[in-house]
Amino acid sequence: MGRFLLHRLLRLLPATWAILSIIFLLSRSFSQQQLATGRLADVSSTAHSASGAQRELAERQLRARLGLAEPLFYFSAAPRATAGLAARWQWNGTTNQYHRWLRQLSRAELGFSFRDEQPVTALLQRSLGYTLPLTAGAAACTIGLAWLAAPYLGWPRRRRSALLSALYLLDALPLFVVALLLLLLLANPDMLAWFPAYGLGREDPAASGLAQLQFRLYYLALPILALTLVSLPALIVQLDAALRQELRADYVVTARAKGLPEALVMRRHALRNALLPALTLLTELLPGLVAGSVVVELVYSLPGMGRRLAEAAAAHDYPVLLGGVLLIALVRLVAQVLADVLYFLTDPRIRLSQ
Amino acid sequence: MKRLFLSIGCLFTLAACSTPASTADETVRIRWSRDPENLDPLVLPNPNAYEAINLLHCSLLTVDYTQKKFVPWLAQAMPRVQQQDSLLLVTYQLRPEATWDNGQPVLAQDVAFTLKVMNCPGLPNEAARAQYGFIEAIRLDSLDQRRFTLVLRGRAQELVQSSGDYPILPEYKLDPQGQLRPVALAALRADTARTNPRRSPAVLAFAERYEAAHLNQHPENLPGCGPYTLKEWQPSRYLLLQRKKTWWADRVKNPAPQLVANPTAISYEIIPDDATALLALRRGDIGVYPMVPARDFIQLRQDKAAHNLRFYTADSYDMITAGFNTRRSVLRDAATRQALSYLFDIPGLIQASQQGMAYPSVSLVNPQATAIYNDSLPLLKPDSRQAASLLSNAGWRRDKQGWGRQVGNGPAQRLELTFSYRTGDAAYEAIVLQFRTAAAQLGIPVRPQPLEASLFTKQLRAGETDMFLQLLSGNPFAYNFAPILHSQSLGWGNFTGFGTAASDQLIEAIATEADASRQARMLRKFQRLLRQESPMVVLFFLQYRLAAASNLTNLHATGIRPGYEAAAIRTRPVSPLQP
Amino acid sequence: MKSRARFSTLRRWLALLWLAGLLVAAGLAPVLPLPYAPDAPDLHAIAVTPLTGQHWLGTDPLGRDVLAQLLFGARTAVLVSLPAAALATLLGTILGSAAGFWSNDNIRIPAVYGLAALGVVAFSFVFQLSSGTSILLLGIIAAGLSLGAARLHRAGYRQVVALPVDRAVLGLGALVASVPLLILALTLAALLQPSPAGLLAVLVATYWPGPARLVRAEVLRIRALPYIEAGRSLGLPDGRLLYRHILPNCWHTISATFPISVATLIGLETTLSFLGVGLPPETASWGRLLASARLAPTAWWLILSPALAILLTTLALRQLSNTVSRNPQ
């Protein structure tokens, strides 16, 4: 087991490197030009007095300062050959953006944001601090609710169908509709103003730990609820499909014949086996926790990871973007290993390839 | 399990009941839709950062929102201007009352220092350098430490206003030993223009110190002479500014409006979503909601439950324009462009996309500026018959597939257009779809092309579009159309590709003319020229909409960004509950 | 019991009826006598409530008729979202079952042929193939390499390399999934013009890892069951084992996720259209209609009608997939 884990973890490194390199090269090669243009776009529309030459100079200098003036990779496309056999590439040496980035990465540095010139690690850390309570809370609520709902999936057909239809309806609503609906129902002075409309309030640093937790929870209640409502259907539908399969199995018939109550049969016997395919959802869940939710964070004005990455993408702020992708990719790969290990633990019949 | 669920439920309920008591202070809470991101006074990436910097720092001149003109701020009076060949000499006198937080006076030396910082290599000052590169030199007065003359290259009148429109930075804080003093501004300017600037040890040391101050996130390391200081900044959450206990302008007798700062604290609340901001306003979490979407604004104004709010509108100088790329062969002649401009249903679009809260104009001039607005030109009305006859005049013939023509011996042309716009704005989409429908009725195929913002800019600059939508921001202070219509701005701001020798000359003459009535005559002529040539169609000017709590007064709601004046706001004590 | 059976039949018929209606709407939308076109804004009727004016189901904030958009949206759903879900599920099933079944060491190919292929690829990667001579040269090299490989193979050089199918599929899935959709969308926006075919490709390319992972897990489970071991010991070929004995047992997992995939893909299309990457703005879709509700959050009809359409489609598909999985023969 230990060797297997080590093996898998070691193998993650090249995979992560490959993923990041591809994203780095793709993202930078597509919008090399656009980046500086975007940064100075505001200036050029207001800078009544700047001449074309001045703006060109400013753009060149900005690109040089951000490290975008160098070639992108060790080699780049050679000019088109006129005849005969010619090399497709030309060598650029080690003064290139990729080399610089890789060296930085090997020192565990992610560089500085193009927009606010902050270290990317600090930015991501801060965003994670806001996102994790939200997403982890929502995940806990979702799993708890699914666990509670599982026995009802053994209901007679018609009631079960009604429950599933309700879930499908929930699934047909996009997240922003659910989030706005909750806001308009539960934070509206015209309806029920039980919850705050936005943000996280101003914590009182002098308050006790419990009071602070309560305060945070009060502000996070609606966002957590919105995320829970949206992620519940997929989980329960998946669970339901697996349960259908398991309930036909012999051991369930035996358990029922023993006279066990239906809820117990569900939870103790069928559910355990039905969880296996649902384990793959873990590989989705963990990266999702880190990636945050753009929509919920936008609607409820939370400064989390999703919003940070979306803004970075819109502003072509690649250091932040790559940092975020690195984080998500790492968590995803770790989650995959974790899921494999859990498979092994729940069903030892599955052989793991070393 | 049930118990766990119950306890979670209880916790939520508890949390819901423990609503924190709102503190009854005089903080003015204003909604921002995005973070200022970077508060380095040299960078200022967005209007919010600009607004905050204007509360933390003072510049020589500022805008009086009620009179809509530039007024002296750190300067004692508007500067004296002299013309010398192709240069303008602008002489300023600083206010004697103006001091830094440590009591030292603000002197001409500080202005010189600011200009050097804006041109110092190694600093993030590319934008500032491009914008204020027209300031060639500063001449200090040897007799009066508060007197100096700026040498400006160019003769446009707006340069005078721009020459005083940047925050003045304290030399004592960034360069206490005065290491930059012996370095000449001209040397710094020459250096930054090179690709590999030579740098003296003093300049290098200064650049290092500047970077070490981390002004982008810690503007409190550079206390300006503005009325407010930064108290707290949680990026993407809020920015809290605190009024200085004593600000130098408090000592001025009978202070002008720009020398008064009322709120004891201003808190900018960052709420990206409009619907959420509306709820926050209704609940009293925020006091000022600028740039309310038209639909929400109208609904709110009619809502009886919103009686504790006041509503303001102001005619802005922002206009939505449709441009034609005159370099395209099908759009090269004015008649075709004129014909196409008759397909826009401008009154309908104002009603549909702005709920009637916008106003049409014949050209790039705001109709409120009656002295220069050419009211003898008719407003554009949708008229497909006129469009068809103009098209025939331009040589187009209608056939089964649409319109085609033959110009000289060139290839046969088909009248088929793409219409590009920045994605994400519903108003743009409405305009393009309306145009497409009207064009389809006439048999002209139009393909809408929504583009991501930077890609859109790139295509505009490369001249790869046929027609495009663009938001142009004007101002009431100066008329300079060179950035958008002069042939020298091709590839920069002039995306229509328009520009003849005559139009270039007229644009230059308008920009440099000092006499108001002569300038008005030329502006009227320019509007007529634009209508004839029709390189772009002004669809409408926008209105700024502002909703604020009724206990806030003196907001100075205006059509100049940001649409209000935060420092002027007064808080009326909340009247006791009426029986 | 009898009434229940009848109810079940009724539901099946309803489901079929809805899906048939969808297909008819999709096919006939352009020729139906609709009072308004889906892409022509009516500037005098902006965000009109249903049943109050000329527009039966109201209009959106740009003045487009909701009814027309729903019907044309059905066309988009049939032409884009359904095929995308089907293709993504198919691709996911193929890749996922291959990964689960063969793992990393069960497919082996002779090393020499692998090397020969690698050589040809490397040559065309390093040199420009613009002129006729270089293409000729490539042909000569390819022929030479394969001849040499065959000679070596005959001479007894039988080294084999295992294809790491599982690792490749998982890695590819991780690559796709670790790029946030938004970034992918913005990158693609710089490359592609919005078009239905492009959208289909993007949707399939981003969505397949989900089904693939589910199927892989299921295949992993089934592969370890005794009857597969028995089949193996009988000497059944791999393909037959996989497609006759394993995949049919995965059907319930696949069919349970398919309807929800359709709903998710319509949602994904919403996001992409909203970002300006998805469909061109003149193409109506349910997703776009839902997204337009963002401009007017109080306009319930903009949420209700497309959400109902999506819901009914999902339910109908689920009903059918249940029917099929219960009576596989």
C-alpha cells in the first residue's frame, strides 16, 4: 500500500509539469499581443495628449517590465523556407519566458500578478481563505443531505419519482438563478430579510472565537445553501442509480428476509456498495472545493478563488491564472490517488496496478 | 445523523438571529462594482483607483463638478499661459496653506519631484509617462519656492488642464535625502526613451526604495496631501478612507467647494452584481449606488417601498457610436455609409436599451452644449427608402441575392457586412440585432460578431472589422477629436480609418483655438463634415443614474465620472421616527 | 398493480410525445407561421409579461419573442446539446472502458514498429514539408524505417512496449479538467468564431472526462468479478469480454447520467453563450434565454419557460433510459 502510494505520488510530478507547460505555452502564445494592449487600453482612450510614438514606447516598456519581450520558448517557428529541406524551428537559447518561469517554479515561486503586482502565492492563499469555508461547508451539507435522503430513495415508485423530479427541476435551474432567487427571498426587505445581502461584514477582532464563527456563518449561510441546492441533484441521482442496482442483489434480499427495517437495509447494506461509483465524484469534489464558484462569489460579493481566477482570465493576468491552475491540477491529481486508495479499501477485489 | 442535521439547523438559526447591530456612524457607504486593484499613483488601472487616489492626494487642478470646469486645488489660481513657438509655458503658484501631513509646506520642488518620478526608469510608470510626456521641463522660480513654470510641447488648449491633473507626491517621504534633485528631468526622459536605460546609482537606489514601499497594495506608505487617509483595505471587499483630523484646506477662509471634505469616513463597498447592490441599497447597507442600470432605476423610482431613497440623473458625455471601417472597399464611399446609418432606429434603441434614459445627438457634441451644438442638422431617423436610394446613388444594384456593384475595372463587390462589438453588454447586442433586422429587410446580410474585449481591441487596431460599436467618453472641458478621427491616430484610436487633409487641419485648428466663438464656428463646421462623410454614427449619449439614501445630501450628481463627489456629501441626522 | 402499470405506460407515452414534439419543433421551426422571428428585436415590447400583449409568452430584455426563441431553441438543443451529450458519453464510455479494462500493461506492441512510427513523426516535426522534395524524402525515410523494423522483427528482436492506456486517459482527463472552463473559453474566443460546430466540439472536448471516469470505475469493479475471470479462463477475446460482458453491466450508470448530462450541457452552453464563445448571437437557445434573465432578475417568465423545457426534456430522456435499462432485450 505504502509503495503504491509513493509510486502514484511520484508519477504526479511529470503529469503536473506537462499540464502546466501546455497551459503556459497555449495561453501565452494566443494572447501575447493582447496583454499589453489591454493594460494600456484605458490610457489610450483618455490620453488625449499622448502621440502614437509615445504609446508604442510605453507598450514596449510595459512588455519588457512584465517579462513579455523575450521569446516564448526554447525554439520558435522558423521563417517559411523557399525551397529544399529546411528546419521547421529556430533555437532561441535559454533567455525565454518558459525557461524563466520554470526556474521560478523550481524555487516554489509563482511570480507576481500583472495587475496588482502582488506575489501570486499570497493572492491565492488569501482567496483560499475565503473560498474553503464556503465550498467545504457546501460539500458537507450536500453529503449530509444526500446521506439523509438515501432511505427515501427506497420509497414506493411514485413518491420516489416525485422526489427525483423535484431534483431534476432544481438541476434545470442555473446556479445564478438559484443564488438570486435565494437572495430575493431571504435577504429582501420586501420579503424576508433574514440574511445579509452581500459580503462578509466587518468582523470584530475582539469578539470570542464562537461569536466570530457565528458571524461568519451568518454571512455564509445563503451562499452555502445555494451551492448545496445546486450540487445535490447530481449526487442523489447517481446514488439512486447505484442503489437501484444494489437493491436487486441477493444480499439485500437476504437482509430484508431477516426482517431488518428498510432504512437499515438501505444504509448498512445497499448504500455501502452503492457508494463505490460515487467515489469518483470525489475526484470532482476536491478540486471543486479549491476552485470555488464564480457565480456564487459574484452574486454574494465574496472575494474567493473563483472570482479571482475569472477576473484574472478576463484581464489576461497569466501568473495568477497559472497559479490557480497549478493548485487545481495538483488537488485533482491527489484526489485521484485518494479515490483509488478508497476503492482499494472499500472493495479489495479491485486490483491496483503498481 | 438527524441530530447532526438538527444542530446544523440550530446553528444557522442562531446565526440568523444574531444580526449584528448596525453602528450609527457617519460613514458614507458607496457601491463599487470592482476592486481598485492597484493604488500606486503611477498606475491607476481603473476609474475606481483614480477616484480613491483623488481623495488621498491633491493635484494642482481639479474638476468642479457643479460648474463643470477645471478649478485650482493645490494651485492658488488657474495658471498663466504663454505661447512660445510650438511650446506652451504654464506658470503655477502654489497655495501658501498647502502642507503635507508632517507640517512641511507643499513646494515647487515637490512638483518637480513628481515629474521626475513619472519619468524615472525602473518604475511602473509607462502609462503616466505616455499621458504626461508632453511636459518637457519644469523651471523653478529662484525667488519664490511656490512658483514654477511647466514647459509643454504642443499648443492644444487641453494641455494646460492636463498639466495640472496628476497627484503631487511628497518628496520628504520617498526621497528624504533629495537624491533625485541633482538628476535633471531631461536626463531621465532621455533615459527612459532608450531600450536599455543607463541608470545612475541614485536613480537605481530610488527605484529600489519605491518598489520596497509596495505602494500598489499599501498606499498608506505614501501619505498624500489629500483630505483622507487609507484606514483599511480588504481587496475585493471594501476600502475604508478616514478623514484627516486636520487637513490643510481646513485653514483656508471661505473655502471653495473643492477645499471642503465633509464625510468623516468613506467606505467603498465592492459588490460586483447589480441585483445584489440593489438589495444592499434597499436594506440601507450602502448609501450611494452610482450607475444604476436603467431598468432597475425606473422600477425603484416607482416603488413606494423605496421612499427612503433619492434619485438623481445627469446627462453624461459618454456616447455609444457605430463606426464604419472606411478602408474596406464596400464602405469607402460616403453615400454607402450614409445609407447604412439610416438603418439604425435610434429612438427605438434609446427606449429599448436605455429605457428612454439617453438622448440623441447629431454628432460628437453633447446637445446640452448649445453654443457649439449644430442644431441645424437633423437627427437621424430610420428610413429604409432613403437608405435604398442612397445605395443606388453609390452604384449598388439590388439583385436576387442582395446588393452588388462594379467599381471601375475592379472586382465585383457584394454588400455584405460583419458587425463587431465587445461581448458582454446587452445594449450592444440589442443595437446590432436591430441593425441586422433592418438591413435584412433591405436585403443586406449582416453578421454579428461578438468579440472578447482584448481581441476586439486588437481587431480594431488592425482594421479587420467592417462595422463596430464603441463607447466614446467625451468631456465638457476641451474638444480634441484627434485621437479618434485624425489620420495620425490610425492604428491607435482612429479605428474608422477616416482622415483627409482638410479634416485633419480642422481637428487641429479646433484643438488649438483659444477663442470660444471662433472655436464654436469651427466645431459646427466639423459636425456638418462628419455628417457628410459619416465615418461614424453617434447613436446616443448616456445618462448617469444615481440612487442614494435620503439622509445624504449635496452629492453633486453630475455627468462626469464617477457621477458624484464623495468628499462633498453631507449626512443629515436621521430624523426621529414620525408618529 | 394494474393501474400502476397503466400509469407507467402513460408516462412512457408522455415522454415519447414530448421528445417527438421536440423533434418536430426542431424540424419545423423555420416554416412555422410564427408572428415574430426569434432574432428580430421588437423595440416597442421590451421584457413584456406573458399573455399581456402581442407576444404570447412575453419577450426578453432585448425585445425578442420568448415563444419563437423556445421553438428555435429546441432546434439548437436537438442539433447541439443532445448530440454533444451523446458524443461526450460515447467518447467517455470508449475511453473509460478501455482505461479500466486494459489498465497500463495489457496492450503491448512490438517496440520496433513503435520506434519506426516515432521516427517518421519526429522527422516531419523537425523539418518543414513545404516542397515536393521534402515530402518525397519523408516517404523514403518512412519506407526505409518500416522495412528495417520488419527485418529486425523477423530477425528475432521481439521486445514489446506496453501502452499505458489508463494513465493516458486519466492524464488527458486531468488536463482537460484542470483548465477552468472560463480560461478555455477565453482562449478559444481568440481562435474560433462562434458557430454551432465549434460549440459542439468544445462541449464534447470538455465534458467527456466525467462519463469516462464513471465508466472506468464501473469497469474496474466489474472486471474483478468472478464471471469475468471465468470468461478469461475460457479464452474469450478481450473485445468480446468488454463489449459483450462488461459494458452491458455499465449501462445503468451510463443511462442514469445521460439525461443529467443533457441538462448540464445546456447549462454549459448557457455559460459559453454568455461569454460570447458559444453560439452566434442571432441563434436562439434555451441557455441564452435563461442567461437573459440576468438582465432582469424579476422577469420570472424568462426563467420559467426555458427551465420547464429543459426539465421536461431531462425527465423524458430519463423515462426512456429507465425503460430501456429495464427491458434491455
